[in-house]
Amino acid sequence: MTEHATTATAGPRLEITRIFDAPREAVWAAWTEPEQVASWSGPRGFEITSNQADLRPGGAWRMCMRSAEWGELWQHGVFRQVDRPELLVFTTAWEEPDGTPEHEMLVTIRFADLGGKTEMTFQQSSFRSEQSRDSHIDGWTQCLDKLGEHLAAAGEAP
């Protein structure tokens, strides 16, 4: 079971805070190891079919999500800051079918050790509009629900 709060701030920024019943290192690994990311990332009904990451400042990442309804959706970005196990900052942009990137956004994730539990604060900014920000709330909520399930299945959460 995780505790959580979602805040859509005035302006185009989204913040979600979750407390996971798992150690900070386990939550960090779930965010940074491509095979773990592939098991929980994406809203329900999506499958990660490709996921590569060069986890270092300046390193690139790229992922493909697929669903029966939407087909393949590619996204990519660059890691800006990697401070294990406390802070992860990266850019993210969806790709058009021809590979051209759409609008780039910034994701900042903070991991706080709560003595065997982890408070994760997720922020996504640089949305083009509040409507665009709001359209991401449900997807991220589903992803983070799946992350909690992943940690529990891995034996990292009761």
C-alpha cells in the first residue's frame, strides 16, 4: 500500500508525492534499471517494447510503449542529473511518427529515505498548457500505482 498526493499547480507543472513501503535503493533501482522500468512504466494497457538508457548526466534514454488502441508511442530524453539514490532529473519528449521530437519537458524525481520506506516526489514541468499537464495526471497515476505493485511483487514492499 502506498500513500500519495497529486498536485496540479497553477501553471504548467505537475507534482505527485508517493510513499512506498520499500527502501530508497529499491525505488531508485526501479526507476533506473531498464528491465525494471519496462515492468511498470506506461499506463495500464500499455507494454514497453523497447527501453534503453545511458544513466549518467548527458546520457540519452529512449522508450517505446505500445497498446492495441494507440499503437507504438516513442519518447526520449537526456539525463541532466543523476545523484544516486536521491535525485534523478531528465528531459522527456514524445516523438512524431517520423521521429521528430515534440515539445520537451523536464522531470525531477526526489527520493527521501524514511527508514525503510521511501518518499518519492515526482515533478514534471514545461508543459505547453494546463490542459496538457492535466492530461498526464491519469497516466502518471497509473504508472506509479504499477510501480507500487512492482515493488510489492519483488518483495520490496509488504
